[in-house]
Amino acid sequence: MTGYGEEAKLPEHAEPDFHQFMEYWKSLTAGGKAIPPRSQFDFLALPSLTPRYAMIEWFDGTRGPRLRYRFFGSSHQEHIGRDVTGRLIDDVWDTRTSELAHELYGNLSKSGKPHFWRRRVEFAGSPTMGFDRLICPLEEVDGRPRMFIGLWKFYVASAVESDVAPHALTIRKAD
């Protein structure tokens, strides 16, 4: 298992949608760029995947690096019970989850590499579930990977094989 945010390649046995998403991301790197620019990503290029997307922005806030959901697809909303588009990750998740997210996206910002992960999670008050997730960086105008587009696939816990204990997630109370 790789560390949180280290490069993790897409396994061959991953669902075809993940391979289709990865091929689309790679197609945006024309001209020899390692990371495609944010302006090249089109949510409607693969419309059937849009509900499973989340776009996360890494920016410098007054208290250091911050993360914001720029887009939160309807599949995510279904699983956590609300839309968090425009919200800071710190304001959505418990402290431990927020710290792990900052570590992940900080490392992805440095590496510029996609990251695939299969994970089991427990949402407070819900049964254990799992997800596969592929995150790909996107370059901002300044040339740094400061946006990340991810594709998720949620599963019932029994369908997820994982060698890690479930990570308990607590969503903060809605405003």
C-alpha cells in the first residue's frame, strides 16, 4: 500500500469507467505537458461520469493551504446527504479526515501524478461502505497543480475487499 498521496497507479482490474476517465485526462496532456491545464477539462466530455466527479481546489488561505470543493457530483450528495459545492473541506469533515485530505492533496500537488485508491469508510450513522477513487491533477494558470478532478465509485461494504480497517468519517453539521 502506498502512503497517503504518493503515486498509486490505476490497476488493470479497475472498473472500465476509471480507465475511460484516465484516458480522457491523458488526452488533455497534448503538447508534452505532464499535467493538463484546468481550462482543458470538460465535465461534459464523459457525461455519464459527471455525477461521480468531485473537483477540489488547493489554495493559499490566511491560515495556510486550504481545500475547497469546487464541484460535488450528485452521486456524492446521495451518499453524504447534502451538497458541499463551494465549502471548505475543513468545514465539511471531522478534523482527522480534513488533515488526511490536506496531506493527500499536498502530496499530489507536489507529485503531479494521478492517485487511485480503494477504501472502506464508515459515515456516522450509516453502514460501512467503500469506494474506489481516482484523482488527477489539473494545472492552473500559474503552472502549478492546484485543481484536482476525481472520479468515485461507491460500493456496499460487502463488495469491497480491503486490507485496512474502515476509516470513520463524520460530516459536520450543516449550516
